[in-house]
Amino acid sequence: MVKPTQSILDHSFRHVPAVATSVMQTWRRFGWQPTTDDERKRRCSGAPGMAPEERSPAEAWPAQRAVSTVAANT
């Protein structure tokens, strides 16, 4: 478990309400970069000649298909 860098009991602690935060900015501070549409399509294009929108969820996500198969066999 990661310990917080500053205690909420510390007098210098400043509370920031959730509505005043940006998840995207927080992730970017730690090096996250959003993917482009082309990158997403390339990653999801498992079936040749078929757009990701045209495939079933099982075809789009092979790992999920494997989990479903294991669950069905138990």
C-alpha cells in the first residue's frame, strides 16, 4: 500500500473537491498520453477486413472470450 505524501491532519493540507479536479490532468502528470483514433483502431483490429464496430464483443476482446470460456467450463 502506498502511503500519502501528506497527512490530512497536517495544517498545510488543502482539500480539493472532486468537481474541481481533472482526471486527465492527473494521469498526464504521471506520464499518461491519450491514444489517437488510429492507434485505437490498430490495436482493436484483430479481424482482417472488418472494422472494430462490426465485430462482436468476443471478437473485439479475445481475453474476455477466454474468461467466458473458462467460466462456462467450470
